[in-house]
Amino acid sequence: MPLPLVRRWRAVVFKVNATLLLGGILSILLMGCALAAPWLAPHDPNETLFRYNGTTLLPAPYPPGTAGMPLGSDSLWRDMWSRLLYGGRFTLLFCWVAALVRITLGTLVGLFAGWYGRVARVVDVIVGAWSAVPSLLFALVVITLGNTPGVLSGSLPRFLLIISLTGWTEAAVRCRIAVQGLRSEPFIEAAYAIGRGRLAVLFRHILPNLRDLLLVEIAYAGAAVLLLVGELAFLGIFVGATESMVVKGQLVDDPLYAEWGSMLAAGLRHRNSGVWLLLEPVIAFTLAILSFNLLADGLRRRR
């Protein structure tokens, strides 16, 4: 017969949402490191850190473990650890803003589609047509339109708008289904009975009951945005400008601003110079996407 303390411990263990706990811890660590970049980063992300052998300048990139550079340097002598920390601030903020825009648009469409039958039929057609176009293909085509040939970095507002428009349909469909399920609930009839109008019922009674669903959708959308940003980076598309330098007699274009997508694109170009240039931003993307997906799964199980 187990002791009362043991039984209580078992009950606590079985009630723990391990997925939510792990996803929450990873997400907090990643965002905490990004926010604390000015204190954690040993160098300015754009500072060039030359190393010499006597009077001879050592060629970049420097490997991980180089003095003062725990993760090495990029091809322009800049510390990779500092750039990853500062890059996380921009990339994670960008992904959450894009996710919020996606979910806001999807929620509004889903609310009206679930509440008004005629709107639902129109939305079904739009969602079906929009979903038929792969997100990566849509973003690739629209972002590259109007760009100078060979220059595929994008302005922030344009990039944010395009990324935000690629994934709203999933949230709209799930929100519409949830609204349709709530229409016949007793509290809706009670709201009508006290004189609430249709829009008031929709936004003051239906929308608050979608809170748990929307939290899950935002977490999933954050992971989806990061994945899309990483895929575009592999194709050489990222936010921000580049700077050119002559290295070993060759003109090198590298991102001017620290951002994970641009670092991934640069790492892919210079992977033969140092595999860490590619692996380090890939690991950063992987950890962030994993943490947001775990967070979303944990929130979904908690509902």
C-alpha cells in the first residue's frame, strides 16, 4: 500500500503537462536570451574582431573556440554568438508580430463566417482558393516581384505583410468551426434575451470563449512563421540590407544586420569556409520552432 506522500507525488506527476512545461521553458529561455542580448553578448554584433599571427591578419571566418568567440566568427570577422543573440531579438519579435497579424485576420474572418451563413459560403470559396497555393511559393513569388535582379533582401513592412498573409486560412477555418459550435449554447440565448445585438453577442460573448483556441493558434502560427522565414532564407530571401567587402581578392556580400534568416542565407553561401556558419543559425531556428510547437501542443492538451 503506497504511502500518502507517494500517492500524492504520483498524482502530481501524472497531472503535469510535460509538453507544455518543456515548450514553455524552452520558449522563455530563448526569448529571455534574446531580450538579455546586451548583457549576454560579449561583443557588438557588427563589430569586426581581427585576429593576427604576429603582424599577419588571420583570414575569416574563425572557428568556434577562438579567443573571445565561443561560436566562431562569420566571414566578416563578426562574433557569431553575439549575432545570434541580437538576431534572436529581431527574428522572434518579427515572428510573433506576423503570427498575431495572421491570427487576427483569421479570427475576424472565422467569426463572421461562423456567425453569418452567407458569409460562410463566400469564405469557403476564398479559403479553398487561397489554401491551394503553397505558402512558400506565394511568399517567394510576391517578395521577389519588383526586386533588383540578384538582390533578394526585402524591406521590413513588405516582408511582414507577405508573411502574415500566407497562413491566416487555417485559423479562419478553426475559428469558424468553433463559432458554429457555440451558436446554440444557452448563454447565447440568454444574451439575446437581455437585448444584446448580433455583433455585441459575437464580440462580447463568442470571442472570449475562443481564448484557449486562439492561444494555441498563435503558438502554432509563431512556429509556422519561423519555418517559412527559414525556408526563404535557404533561397536567399531575408529582411535587411547587405554590405560588400573584398575578402581574399573576392567581393563578399553579407548581411549588415543581425537576423537569423540573413545569417542562415550567409551561412549557406559560405558553408565551404566553415560549416558552423550554417549549422548555428539552423540550430537556432530548430530550437525556436520546436519550442513553439511544444508550447502549442501543450496548450491544446490543456483545453
